[in-house]
Amino acid sequence: MLSEMGNDSIQELFADIPEPVRLSRDLLLPPALSELELASYLRKLSQKNINLDDTSCFLGAGAYDHFIPSAVANLISRQEFYTAYTPYQPEISQGTLQAIFEFQSMICELTGMDIANASMYDGATALAEAVAMAVSQTGRNEVLIANTVHPESREVLKTYAHYKGIAVKEIGYHNGCIDLDALAAACSDQTAAVIVQSPNFFGIIEDLGQAAEVTHQHKALLIASVDPISLAILKSPGELGADIVVGDGQCLGNPISFGGPGLGFMATSKALMRKLPGRVVGQTTDVDGKRAFVLTLQTREQHIRRDKATSNICSNQALNALAATIYMTVLGKEGLKEVATLCLNKAHYLHDQLIQSGKFAPVFSAPFFKEFAVTSAGDTEALNDALLADQIIGGYALEKSYPELKNGWLLAVTEKRTRPEMDSLAEKAVNHYD
Amino acid sequence: MIKNEALIFEKSVPGRRTSLLPACDVPERDLGSMIPTEFLRAQPPELPEVSEVDAVRHFTALSKMNHGVDSGFYPLGSCTMKYNPKINEDVARYSGFSRIHPYQSEKTVQGALELLYQTDKMLAEITGMARVSLQPAAGAHGEMAGLMIIKAYHQHRGDTKRQKIVVPDSSHGTNPASAAVVGFDVIEVKSNEFGGVDIPSLKAVMSDEIAGLMLTNPSTLGLFEENIVEIAEIVHQAGGLLYYDGANMNAIMGKTRPGDMGFDVVHLNLHKTFSTPHGGGGPGSGPVGVTKELVPFLPGPVVERAVDKYVLDHNRPLSIGRVKSFYGNFGVVVKAFAYIRSLGAAGLREASETAVLNANYIRARLQDDYELPFGKTCMHEVVFSAQKQMKFGVSALDIAKRLIDFGYHPPTIYFPLIVKEALMIEPTETESKETLDEFIEAMLQIAREAETNPELLKSAPHDTIVKRLDEVKAVRKPVLRYAKEV
């Protein structure tokens, strides 16, 4: 090859790198491993972690151990999906494009909104991007966020907002729900958006309709962050008046994977279409009149609009969105409702078992979906340590994010948890205090 | 309207489903006794109702309408579509990696923390940085985090005047877009006749209002910035910082390092340089690395090594804060870690050398038939222009579409913006000489066809499931979701 190019050595090709900055040594990296050695080494490294297959997991707090049908991993492992890139050439990318179109359609169905994009990095960044949209749309520079929104989502929002010069004010809670009086008092004609999560971080279903009413009185936008599985049984945020709906879609067929990769989703009304960040797929026809799908409305995006783009997002979480699409297809209309109903029933069963023991008290009395908060006489970290000895991963210590909720314990119950597992948790947790 | 594969909604049959879940093993209560009825939905969302085999056939049919790296050559410039080793997919699925919760206690995830810490250290060595945060989810996200670090650094010094970021006119669109997201004003500098930063123009814009310069090196033209040492001096003397867009890192592993060139902040694309698959548009991973001075500003938490264990350090008062939930796209990081451990130092250097060799081989073999705007040795990608073919009315788009007929994914076209009718070809190191030769023959044939039969190119592609699309209609009358025909 070199001789055909008229070169003597590969080094010649690197002649443009100035001498002083050339690396004259080997990189200091561990020695290369063969595939056999690598597999064995990583197997051992992975076994230093306690994984959910070997335990009963009651930890949620934004990442959930839901059942994933076998078809999901099987189909997303098709190389045509996972080794392709962004579908810039629609003639040879109709598979990805149609799947995204189906994803957008399903997200619209769940959320009750007109349009959805092709995915965001996660629920937290989707929320931050929704705020940027609302600020751009309203020309106002202040947002109000319920402090019942996931603590990490609020952290991410604060990071984004700080650099954009957006003021973020937190609204406190009352009985585990956003304090609507405090919201009404804080909301003004300076408010670009109000952000409410439902079910919120405590697992409680917020009154989005009331939040929408307060928000719209001041012509601000309501951003709702939602659990997509809950929407199989809960009224859609669109119906309740939300203007932008975001959420984390990890629960839709994506492994928990130490918190990533999952996906975020975003849906909104037609009125906000041109403010939407990220990729959007639309339906059109080819020169022969055949139905086809294509990336569209691209003048919003960074590769066309550069510093005037609605967002800087380029790569998203396409394969995770595909997993979500396959998940929603395989479970289907009735299956997703069944998942939601199982979560709801089981979470209430465990809640009641713990409360009836007398060792745990409810922190709030508002209706919840698949997660709930209880409190006990002792330290939750010690309780979780004790449970771990019995291969149970206990709940989230609420005190970490809410210092006022001392000994608060947030438990998540998905459809995967069995009655014996819940009984075992209840028994061990109660024994811990005997 | 003729349809290819029907939408999954169009295959839906009321009541059809696959049973996947066990019966409820706790007492079932009425929904209304747990949730007030005003919160409950009257009808479930209209998701498809199909059997598992319907679903599997549907998505299998869709997959067949795609071209992936495993389908064939994918020389999409700037995207580094290298082969994705299969072992990486397997290891990321080990239950010890894929089935761990981000809030498990640190003592139960020591393997994951060790992997994050070691990846941080290895990427720091590869880039010449002090530390690397693995939190950003994609390249643009890494850019955003890196620019926040630059802003936080200046603000921490009380230097609040620096509100502008300089980018070359050849830069990726994400660069100015990320600068805008972070609240910077964007100043564009033009490129010189050799495709590098025009030094006089750069000097002219430097001032005490400039926070930094974002540079891709090799540039998006596939050329190494020969004046990098001088550029770094100019920016640093003016009090600015130098940002390295690592999209083209695949050209220089083990040959030079951004840190040695004078860069202060670096982002990498693990889905480009470090072989993790692109997934049809993601997930990626965009780690951001910094010099020692900037480490306190990294997004938190950061994994640290204590005497006998790894810990998550949340106590970082100068940190820009969190940019994503949890610890980034961990599953993607596992694959990149596996890649680096497979190749080692010599393997990474050889990967870059071969990537550069392959690009130059294509350059040498096609430069008589396609205009080469910058007639010099390139790095890992080569940018041609279709200006010669334009004389026959054939555009870069037509050439791209004709390549599809030969079984190739087209190169990146119309980027960088400063090259008219750009065709940006990045072969990567994982392609053989035979593959390159076949591609070159196709390109040569297309060059001949442009002269003799331009219509053949303008009507391409010919054998795909759909032909060229009406993209204007998609914008004018947006149809962005399925709606039941009534």
C-alpha cells in the first residue's frame, strides 16, 4: 500500500505532527489481553459486584428492576440495528427510521401528547432540555421545580440552568406532594415553567391537573416528568394539561446497568414543535410514492443551525429507544397495564405488611404507585446491611437527599418481586428491630 | 400509498397478546381503592396488540432495511465506523455489570467502581490529561461539560469577562451549539489555505473576553494542525484555555496526545475511537478529561481509590455539578474498557497507524479522479470535493446515492461546510486492502459514469427498498406519529 502511495514508511504519514509533541514512548497501559483472557478477567471483575440476579431488589429511586422479555435483547442484538449509525441515508436506514417513528407514536400514546422526539440521554437531561425549551418559548427566565422531583434530576437541572442563566426555585412538599399553596404563591408572570414529577421521588401520584391550573394562570408551561409504566393505568399528563412531558425510559426493557445506558424521552404539543431538541423522524414518500421515513425538521439541529440550534444533542440513546419500542410491542396494550397493576398491588401488599408489623410507620398518606416511604426507629443503612446478609437489597435511605426524613426508607416493588420475597423482606426487617 | 413493512400498529389485532407474566400472588385490590379514580385512565394507551412471533418478525423485517458495519464498508467520515468486537457485547451483558443498581452500597459494586477508575486512568494516559469523568453520555454532552469546566475555572478566578468561545469554521456543528448551551457567545475563525486555523485571524480575535478555543485535531478536513504549538501559545497567552474535540482521536493514539499539544480539556467519543457500537444513533459515551489544574471542576461524583477500596467522592465543592443521572453510560464504558485492554499500547498505536494508512491509500488512489481541496497527506480521513463531477451536473449527493448501489454506506457529505460538495471518507483501521480496493474501483467507476451517464447517478440508488425521499414534504406537512385511519 505504501509503495502505491509513493511513501516509504507509515511514519512519513505522521510528519505533520510537530517533533516536540510527538509521543516518543509507549503509552503506559496494562498489557494486551487475548479474547480468552479478557473474558475471564472481566468475568472475575464483574463478580466483585453483587448483582440483582442473586438478590431480591427493593431498591428503585429512579432505576428499576423490571422484567425484560427475551425478545428484546434478542432483537436489539441484530447487527443491522446496533452497528448502524444515525439514519442519515434514509434509503438504507428505513429499519431504524420506522422503529423510531413507532417509538415516537408509542410515547405520544402513553403521554397523551402530539409529538415526541427520538430520545434523550436520560430522564434528568430530558427535564433540563425541557426547561430550555420553556425558557425559549416564553422568553422568561425563572422556573419552579417541586422538590419531590428526583434529587439527581434537580442537580442536573441546576447545572444546566446555572450556565444558561436560568433561575431555579424549589417548591417544598406537603404530605409527600408538591405544596400547591406554595406553588401558587411562587408562580408569577416571571415563571417560564413549573416542573412536577409523577409518581414523584417518594412514589406518590401528584395532582398534575391542579399544578397545570396554577401554572397556566400565569401563562407558564407545565413540565411533567413521568414513569411510562404508570401511564398504562394513570391519566396521561397530556389530558391533565402538561405542555411538555419527559421521563426516564430505562424501565421499558433496558437493563439497569449501574444507571446507564437507558433513555430519556420527550413529548410535547404541536405548538412547541419547532422548539423540540434532538432528532425527529417523519413520514413521507419516495419518488415512486412509496411510504418512507426520514429525519425531519432538521433546521432545529446543531449540524444545520450551529450556535442557534435548539440544543447541542447529536448522538442520543437510539438502541435503548429501540429496546423500549420492542418492549412496548411485546407486552402490548394489555401487557403493560398488567405490569403496572402488578406493581401497584404488590407495592401495596408490602406496604401493608410493614405497617401492620408495628415496626414501620408510613411517612406520607398520599396515594402511591410502585414505590413508598416508611420510617422506623433505627438507621436505614444498618437495616440495609442486615438485609444484604440475606441477599436482599433494601430501600433507599431518604435522609441522603431529605435530611428532614430521618430513617426514611424508600422501597420499590416491581412485578418481579414475589410474595415470598416480600414476606422475607418484611420478616427480616421486623426481626431487625426485635 | 404503497407501504413496505406495515407499521406495528397496522398489524395490531384487538385482544391478541403474548402471556409473559405470572398471575398476581398477592391479594388483588380494586384500582380505585389504591388510587383516586380521578387519577385513573379510562382507556389503556393504544399500544400494539400482537403475538410475540408477530413482533419478532416485524423487527427482524425492519432490521433488514438497515445497513450496519457488519453488513459492509461504512466509510462515514467523522463517525469512525470501525468494527465492533463481539466480545465487548458479551462482557457488557455479564450480570455483574448489567444487573447492578446505581444506588447499591459501594461495598457491593467494587468491581464496577474499579472498572470506572481504571478506565479513567487509561483514558487519562491516552490523552495526556490528569483525570477523566465518564459521566457525559455522548460527544456533545462531553463538550458541554468541558465548556462548563472552562467557564467555572474562569469564574473561580474572578475572571468574569470571558464570555466568548472561538471555533474554527471547519468545526463540528456541536461545537458552537454546545458553547451556546453553556451561555457563551461564539466567534468563528476561518481556515487558512492549508485547512488549518488562520493564525492572523486567531490573533485578531483573541482578547481578555475569550474563554477558550475549541479545536478538532486532526481537523474535520482530516488534516493535522501543524501550528498547534503556536496556537496553544496564542490562546494561553491571552488567558484562554484550549478545548480538544476528540472526535478524531482515532488518528493519533500513541502518536501524540492532546495534553502534550497544550490542550486543557478533552472529550472523547467511546463510540468512535474505542469501538463501542453506534446503535443506530446511540448510546454513546463522551468522557471529559482535564489537566491537573481543572480536576476540581469535573462533574461529580468521581471514583477515588482509598487504601483498600474504591469510593465515590461526592464532596467536590468546585465541581460544575452533575450533568447526567448516576455515573454515565456505564454499559458503554465496559465495552470501551474491554477494547483498550484487548489492544494495549502497541495495539492502539497500530490502530491509529493503520487508520491513517488506509485513508491515505484511498487519497492516493482517488486524487486523480476526484478533486482534493487540500493536496497533502491526510490523517484518518480524507475529504474530496465533487467539483469535477459537478461539471456534468453530478453532485456529492448523487455520488453518495450511487455508492449505495455498490453495497456501501456513503461517506459523510456536505461537511465540513467550508468544502463545496464535500465527500468525507473515513475507512478506519478495521478494513482490509481488498475492501479498500473494491471501494476504490467503485468510486472510479462512478467517476466515469458521472461523465458518460450522469442520469444513472442522479436516479440512484436503484435497488433499495425505497428510492430518494421527498424530504420537503416531510417538513411542510409533518407526520410525526401514527394515527389510526378512519
